[in-house]
Amino acid sequence: MTTTAGEQRRPLAPAARPVHSGSWFATFRHTLDRPLTSYYLLLTASTLLLAIGLMEVLSASSVDGFVKHGNSYYWFFRQLTWVFLALPVAFVATRLPHKLLRALAWPALLLAVVLLALTQTGLGVEVNGNRNWLALGPVVVQPAEVAKLAVILWCADVYARKERLLDDWRHTLIPVAPVMAMVVGLVLLGGDLGTALVLMAIILGMLWVVGAPARLFVGSMVTVGVFALYLASTNKERLDRLTNFADPFKDYQGAGWQSAHGLFAMSSGGLFGKGIGASQQKWGSLPEAHTDFIFAVLGEELGLVGTILVLALFLTIAYAGIRVATRTRDPFVRYMSAGITVWLTGQMMMNVGMVLALLPVIGLPLPLVSYGGSALLPSLVALGLLVSFARSEPGARAALRDRRRRRSSAGVTSSSTTRRMR
């Protein structure tokens, strides 16, 4: 193109061209439609949550570790040890063939039931009034955390085998309902209402995914709600928390103490927080600062921006899990992905609701963020399985092979260029 003066006019650079909002949206949709989107979303969100969790465990536990053990890094090093143990197991989970994984369904359920039963023997350890811990030599573990993953694996295998029979409500409930009642009963025998509610949420979520009739699903929800209220009313401490959670300042010195100080921490963080390590509530005012109420310390130190980031990462995992479940043709992968997504997302919502005084305090950790190796290891294994399923999405394997081929070609080209330069 030439001007009236005869000069050659240069075309506009790509950056100078007008950009329409529709093109951004189209690019975003195109990115989400790529075969490896779920794979990268799961890896990125899980890694960031794990890093944020280690950082906050170090901060929130420093005072407690120094007072009780003379070392501010005591709880952090224990958590770091669990991370180093869990990551190789999670990596193995990403490579497990689906047939082998399904073969482990019944053994995993049996192991979980045996470990839960052993908590009521001489090997059981009582923590905060709940006898739901198990001493295995120098290691103390919480079998209920293992039971969450085992139950999802077993239910997914059962429902996949009965895929063509699920139109009949009897096949939807049998044998899942009796087995789940036994597992939940063993958990409640140890006094762990919070984990029992998570297990109930998992089975309700899986009933929804398998397409249970509406009357069966609604009836199950009502039954679970009534049962949970009844259990809460049979224990004075739980009843106090149930009647005071909406207004923790009504019993500030009693049942509302933990919730009130959690709200103090969240409200004092402001938009950007006080800074990492600058929490005031962790200095003894906030019980369980590095476990159940670590989200409060996170809000105080990282502010609204930090809490929204953590919630966005959990929602990213939820989106990727749902995407894997809806895109797969394998019913086992569909039910397994949905169960893991319900577990991690549901427990996150319960924990955050508890910290924000929207739900009663029921003693649930924040997955991947709170201190606790018994909870961390099954959670990372579950995410490893989700990553494995994401690698099996339509077109994902081919995309991974192409990526490896490009990397190999780039490596060969680079080495050839280096030799020529020499």
C-alpha cells in the first residue's frame, strides 16, 4: 500500500491491530478444548496448593512447635517428610493400569475396614476426644482418611460392573448402601462425625452421578441430614457447636471461642493480608491453627486475594475432574473421577464454611493445605489417579506422544548444532 506522497506504508503490526473481546473468548474456549487441558490444570493447581500448604503449615505451626517441642520447624519437617513419601506413591498412581486399579478395589475396602476396626482395640489412640487414630509402631495414622479413597475406588468398580442394571434402584443401593453404612458406622464408633459426613457426601454425589431416581436421591439426602442432626444432638460439645456456630460470640469463652478467633483472623487480613508469618491468632488464641483452621491463618496472612486464589485452585481441580468424568467413555473412570471430585471439593467447602462460621466446627482439615500426613497421602494419590485419567482423555495420549517427539527432535537438533559449532 502507498500513500499520496508515494511512500510505502507499512502494515500495522499484529500488536497494534484492534483486539475484540470475542477473540479473547474464542482463544480461551480453544484452550479449554485442547486434549491436555485437564492434565495441565490438575498438575498446576495441585502443585500450587501443595506449595501454599507447606508455606502455611510452616507459618501456622511455628509457635505451637516451639512451645511444645522446642523447635519452630517441628510440624513443618514432619509435613515435608509426608510430602516426600506421598509424591512417589502419587506418581505410581498416575501410571497404574485401570485393570490393576480395579483389581485393588476389594482389597482396599477390606484394608480400610480392618484398620477402622483396629482403632477400637488396644492399638487405637484417642485424640481430642475421638478414638479414630491408629498407632502402627512409631507412626500414628488416621484410617478414616484411607477409607475415603478406598470407598470411592470400591463404589466406582461396583457401579461400573453394574452399569447396565442401574436403572433398577435396588442395584443402585445393593451392595453399596449396606457396605457404606458399615464403614460410616465404624467411623462414628470412633467419634469422628466430620469424616462420616464427608463419606456420606461422597456416596450422595456418586448416587447423583450414576443417575439414581430423584425420589431415592432426595430421600437419601433427607435421611443423611436427619441422621447427622441426631448424632450432633447426642453429644453436648457437638450440640453446643451446632447451636452457637451462627453467632460464635454468644458463647465467646466456650463453644464459640475457636470460630470467633477464626473470624478475627479472616477479618484482620484485609485485601492483601499482613504478610507471610505475620499472623497474630496463631500465637495461642486460635486452636488447631495448622490443621482444621489453617484457612483462617491463610486469610490473615494473605488476605482476601490469597483466600480467593486458594478457592480458585480448588475450583480448577473440580472443573478438571468434572471434565474428565464427562469426556471419558469408561464408566469406571467416570465414577472414580466424580467421586474424587466430590470428596476434595466437598471437604474444602465444609472446612471453609466451618472457618467462616457458616457451618458448625466438625474437625475437618483443608485438603493439601492443612497439616496431616494421613490426609495428605490419600489426597495426593487421588489426584495422581485423576491425572492418570486425564492422560486417557480422547486425544490426550496422542498429544503427549507428539510433545515427546517434538522434545526429542529439538534435543537432537540442539546437539547437532553444538557439534557443528565446535
